[in-house]
Amino acid sequence: MKKTLILAVDRDDDFGKKANVTSPVIGREENEKAAISLALNDPEDSDVNMILAALSMYDEMTSEGHNVDIALICGDPKVGYRSDSKISQELEYVLEAVKPDRVILVSDGAEDEYIYPIISSRAKIDSVRRVFVKQVPGVESALYTIMKVMQDDDKRKRFVIPIGIIFLVLGIFSIIPDLYYLFSTGSMHYLSGMVGGVLLLVLGIYSLGYAYKLLPRMIKWYRNLRGAISHGNQTIPFTIVSIVLFVTGLFLGVKSALDVPEASGIYMVILFSTGVLWMWIFAIVSYETGKFLDLYLEKQQIRHSFLIATMTLFALAFIIQGLLDLFALALGFTPTRELVIAIELMLGFAFAVIASILQSTFRIITEDYTLQSQG
């Protein structure tokens, strides 16, 4: 008789994160314990219903005389390559241990487009069971569901960040013309026309702050800053310099966009990007330099990733600058010479090559040191 594996997949590892369940989990009793453990820690998690549905299917098929086994595999809280790689490893372990002839995939339906190819490339999938949590109809239920979804970090970022970016972009482009006329004419009449744009800007900033939990991070950053000041941390002055550079870049970008009268929307974006680019690059480099020096002074360690990241940042800056100038030239906005654009792009690629060489060199040195230590 052919053997069937009922495979439950938790891509973001709620079982491990919330219930401390070590995956993979094979067998009915072990999966039942995992389901109870997650249900006790978070009864509203959709993965509870998923694993219970898998157990129900297992009992049903067993009662019908089928040769069935059940397993749970989990990914990683950092959804993406890391979680999919972990799922692949656990899947291969389960397939080797169970040796099924076919697989029935059970999931909560949220990310089947990512899970299915991983499973189907290694085993024959005969059926897919998607488990959805039933909700009582009504406005209160819909609002409650939305609130629960927003509490999940991945789902909140997935839905809120695009909305925040849209609000932010609309707000910026709404107030830039009024700002230009306000500064050029000095008439306060244009302030009334900025109300809608400012409102969109505030909504965009609030949405992005909510998506990334900026308030808790700022509180944590403030506490770390107080501790760093008391211990004489070298990062502080460089952080202050990076903040000044960031704000200066923002002002330069706005000024560059407003200095050209009758500029189109696309040209204003190019001018703003050109104005902020290098100041923001130097702001990042300043902050990373502080961290580099602090680590060296505290532990006498040289962080090689700092050098690689710096070279990569300059590579990106030159390439972006070259592309911005190229777009401006192609659209007839600026008389930038082709030679200047070519030099910018070549410098960008040169820095990228240097970063790659440094990364390869440091990796070889690290591997040699590891082999010598083991020997």
C-alpha cells in the first residue's frame, strides 16, 4: 500500500517562536503536542487551525485504512531565503525518515506560492489543503480581524508600507509647487493650498512609523544613547554628524528641486535625488565609521565589513549619480556632458570591483585562519 505523508508547513516558524517547538515534528502524538503548545501560547494563530486540520485529516484517512504519516516543518521568523532554506532542509529530513509515495500539503493558504514549489520539487504532491479561519460576519468582526493582522510584523509591513509610501509621495509632490511659490513670492496665500499635501505627508510618515515601530525603536535608541554617553561611546559624535548630514541633504534636495522654475515633476525628482544623494551617503559612512572606531577601541578588532560596505556605498552613489545625469540628459533637462556621465559610471563599477575583491580576500583570509586554528 502506498504511503501518504500529510505535511503541515509553517513558513514563519510560529511554532518555534511562540511555543518553543523544535521542528521537524513527525508523528501524530508529537504534532498534537505541538498544536496544544501553540494553542496555549496564542489561541488565535492561524497555524493552530492548520495543524488541527492536518491531524483531523490524518485520523480520517487512518480510519479508512490508508497508510498515513504526519509531519510538521517550519521555516524562520525572517521570512525569505532563510526560511525557505530551512524548510528545504527539514523537508529532506522528513522525506528520508518517512519515505512517502505521495504528499498532501496542508497550509494556512497565506504563502502557498512560495511553499508549493519547494515541496513539489522534492516530492509528489497529490493534494493541497488550505485552512482558513472562519469569522463571524459583521463590521466588528472585520475590524477585529484587521487589528489582529496588523499585530503581525510581516503582514503589517506588507500592507501598511505601500500605503505609507503612496501618501508620502503624494504629499511631497502636492506641497512642492506651493512651497516654490511661497518662497519666490513671499505670499502667505499659498499656505492654504498646502493643507492637503501636509495632511498626506503626515499620514505617510505616521504609516511608515507604525509599520516599522519607530516609536519603540526611538525609545530604545534614546536609552542606548544615554548608556553610550555614560560609557564614552565613540559612536555618538559620528551619529550627530550623520544626522546633520542627513538633514542638510534633505534641505539641499528640496532647494535643488525648487531652484529651477517651471521644472516638470520628473525633473524635480531628479534634482531632489541629486541634491540628497551624496549627503545621505556621507551620513551613512559617518555613522558606520563611528561603529568601526568604537569596536576597534573597545575590542581591538577591525570590522572588515565596514570597508566592503563603504566601497559598495560609493559604488552605488556613483552609479546612481551617473544614471540620474543620464536620464536628465536623455530627457533634455540638463547639458551634462557624456564624458562626465561615463566617468561617474566607470567610478561606480570600479568601486564595486574593489568591494568584491576585498570581500573575496577577507573570506579567504578567514577560511585560512579557521583551518589553521582547527589544525
